[in-house]
Amino acid sequence: EQKQTINFGAGPAKLPQSVLLQAQKEFLSYSGMGISVLEMSHRSADFNKILTKTESLLRELLTIPDNYKVLFLQGGGSGQFSAVPLNLIGLKEDTCADYLVTGTWSEKAAKEAENTAKSTLSTRSWTVTRVKIPDPSSWTLNPSASYVYYCCNETVHGVEYNFTPETNGVTLVSDMSSNFLSRPVDVSKFGLIFAGAQKNVGCAGVTVVIVREDLLGHALNDCPIVLDYKVQADMNSLYNTPPCFSIYIMGLVLEWIKNNGGSAAMEALNKQKSSMIYDIINASNGFYECPVDETCRSRMNVPFHIGSKEGDEGLEKEFLAGASKRGMISLKGHRSVGGIRASLYNAVTLEDAEALGTYMKVFMKEH
Ligand code: PMP
């Protein structure tokens, strides 16, 4: 294997080397056809094979029940911030939704929901905390809400739910953009799950939506047609041209996940990688500081400061420069929170995480 830069980016993120090599091999002529996937009609039998294979791998890896549709859409996670309220707010007369706000991404979703259907919708967002998920016994969910929305892994703040919220029968919607297929999930507990591919399952351009069939057909009249789940479900995600190449890459990544033991194996590996880094932080006597409560530390995105709780800017700069010298890139924290963030998605290997751990120990000793 060729020696590579170690990419700890939050997304777009590292892809498995074998996937990149396979895509390279097939790039000019897919399956002996003499044309690239990039040049293929989305309505051709050959692309249909790619689409069908990708969907069935997803269904297999997540044991998606038959009464759920799988859609491959454009517009990213952000597009879903609008699509979710446009399609689901009309499920109940009260047209109200509950948003659990635990970081940047759920907050953006809540704001967009308010913007999206101002005349129709009332959202209640609450629990504004970025370091701890309040105990569910303290939540006051509205039983007549059309849905409850949460972000399963807050990419910026490194806050991850390690439980599925209980909503007492209200439809549950989750943004799993940054922990999709990083662990097993019981899809039957959800009305809808969405995830951009560019972290754990592929490259940018395609967003997966897994939606229970009975939730289709409730879109508001002014819902743009490309965002209407029923239209896309009826057309097998081919109402308009889908992101063909991104779907192809996702298929390759899903095959890689399957060959490497599926979601349970990904979970075991992700636990191992992240706890190794958190252990170093915990044992550093405050040299490294992770602001997130131990009960909800993300296995995907590990944020920390160096030198003090707020972070010593000079030390953090030095840390990043040293990391870069060792071939480790994209460790800078999100611009809104600063500090360091190590993203440890599926394709980041144990050796990659060990290289970071070793560097963290050396850096601490030297300072
Ligand atoms: N949700 C989460 C959890 C994210 O991490 C991101 C992007 N980092 C988004 C939504 C937005 O995705 P996109 O940029 O594809 O619109």
C-alpha cells in the first residue's frame, strides 16, 4: 500500500484505499463498457444495476424493513433541513415539530424548519447545550407534534447520542450524516433517517433518505417537487438526474463495509479508535481538554483543546504544524469552536488513530 497522508477531516473525509483503487481501475471503462460511470445515462440498464446494488447493500447492512423506502437525493444534509418539515409537518393537524438542539447541526435544522414553512408550522426547539445531552426524563416532548427531530452525532461539537430517544409514538427523525453506518441502528424505531455520504459512506453529492412508507404523500402544496419524498420514491430516486457517480462510489464503500464485517465490526473499530484518543486526553492531567461530557462523547469527531479549557492558541498552532509534518492533516477544529478536532470515520484505520495517539503523547512530553 502506498504511503498516504493521514486525513482526519470532518467531511469530505478519508475513503478506503481499496475503494479509490477500484474506482481508478474502472474509471475509463466501467465493466468493459468502454465508457465511464460519469458518462452513463441514469436511465440505462447498467446504471440501474449500480443503483439497485447500492440500495440492496444498504438494506442488508442496516436490516432495513420492507416498509421503508431508500432514496438517493441531492442537496446534502442541508437540503433535508428543508425537506423534512415540508414533507412531514403536515402529518398531524397541529403542524408542530419538536427539535432537540444539541449543537450546530440540529440548531441549523431547527432554524431552517422555522423558515421553511413559516405560515404553517410551529417548531419548538430546546435543550440548547453543546456539551451534554440532558437526561431524557427532563424533556417535555409535545405529544401532538408531527415529529421529533434530533441530530445523532453533532459533527462540530462532538456530541453523540448513544441511545434512541423515546417519543411515545411520535414519528422520530434523525440526521445521521456523521455517524451513518458507524454502528448498527434499529431502523424500525425511526420514521426517517437521512445522511450525507461524504463522511462514512462515500463522497459528497448524494444524501441517503430512509423513510417509512406511511409518511409519504403528506408534503405541503408548496414543497418543491425534487424534495417531495413521494415523488422520488415513486420514481425510484430518478425523478431527476441523480448524482450517479456519488451513488457508484457509495456502492463501493458499502461493499467494503460488508467485506469488513458490517456495521457491528465498524462499531467495534470505531470504539477502539475513539477510546484510545479519549484515554490519552483523560490521562493528560488537563494538558488536553475535551469539553464534552463523558456520557455523550462522539466516536466520530473528537474535539479537544490544548493547554487549558479554552485552549492555548500558540500551543494549538504548534500542534497542528507538527501534525502536518508527520503527514496528519485536517485536525483543526471547526472555525466556530476552535481547538483541535480529530474525525475518526469508518475509513480511518486503527493505525491512523495510533499515529495520532503517539503524536499526542510525544507533544505532551515536549511541552
Ligand atoms: N448534518 C450534519 C450532522 C453534518 O455534519 C453536516 C455537514 N458537515 C450537515 C448536516 C450538512 O451537510 P451538507 O453540507 O451536505 O449540506
